[in-house]
Amino acid sequence: MSETKLGQTRADIASMIRVNQAGEYGAAQIYKGQLAVMGDHAPQSSEIHHMAEQEQRHLDAFDQMITERGVRPTILQPFWKMAGYALGATTAAMGPRAAMACTAAVETEIDKHYQEQLDTLQAESEPELTSKIAEFREEELEHKATAIASGAEDTPGYPVLSAAIRLGCRVAIGLSKRI
Ligand SMILES: [Fe+2]
Ligand SMILES: [Fe+2]
């Protein structure tokens, strides 16, 4: 067992649940913003609907853990609501490939984030949290694969757009762990 695992406290677990709930909330908002702009009849709409449904399931699971364990949600909830929706709406307005570039960028960071948690979590003492994160991470990777298959990387200015979104995600994740 690593030192990190031995040092894992209740506060560490609460922080994980807090940031995950925030991230899933933000993800659900991104797709809401994208669908508001694209409508239900764009070629990508059904894929985005499918991803949105999965994000809602992820969010429901962390909402439940927040309630059951009495974890304080992030005070940045209003920020995630606005920033997620704006990011979704803006990228969708740039075009369907930009919308997919947004998903690819976000899921790249979420994958890293969930993998880091899986590396630190003690599965024996946190079986539910561990299995949910593992399951959701798989679905985030599917979202990323869908986005890339839908032409995310062909969007004009992809490297800059992707780097900006990824940086935003890392900042938001870092903040929501603590506040
Ligand atoms: Fe998710
Ligand atoms: Fe996702």
C-alpha cells in the first residue's frame, strides 16, 4: 500500500466527491448548451443526447453521495452552471466539429482526473466510489472517442481551442477540490 493510500482521510474522500459532482454538473451543462444551439435535428444531436444522458447519470450518482455522506458541494456551482453552458453554446455556435472538439478536450482532462483518483483510492474501503469512478471513466473515454470520430480534430484552430478548454478544466477542477 502506498503512502498516499495510507494517508487518505475523510476530507480527501469528501474533496473527491465534491470535485466529481462539480465536474459532472459542468459536463451536463455543456451538453445542455450545445443542444440549445444545435437543436435536436443536427447530425450530431443524437450522439450528444446520448452523452448528455450519461452525464446526468454520473451527476445523479455524485449528487446522491453528496447527500448521503453530508459532503459540502462546491461554492463554485453557479460558476460551473454558467461556464459549462457558455462553453457548450459557444462551441456549438462555432460548428458541430468545434462542439466535438470541446468534448474531446474536456474528456481528456476528466480521464486524467478520474485515473488519478483511481490511483489513490483504497478500493477496499471505498468500493462504491471506486467502482463508479471506474465505470464513469470508461464512458468518458467513449465520449472522447465519439468526439474524435465525429471530426473534433478537424475543427479549425483545434490545438489552440483544445489547449484553452483543457486549461480551463484543470483550473476548475483544482478549485473545486478545495472550495
Ligand atoms: Fe461524466
Ligand atoms: Fe463525459
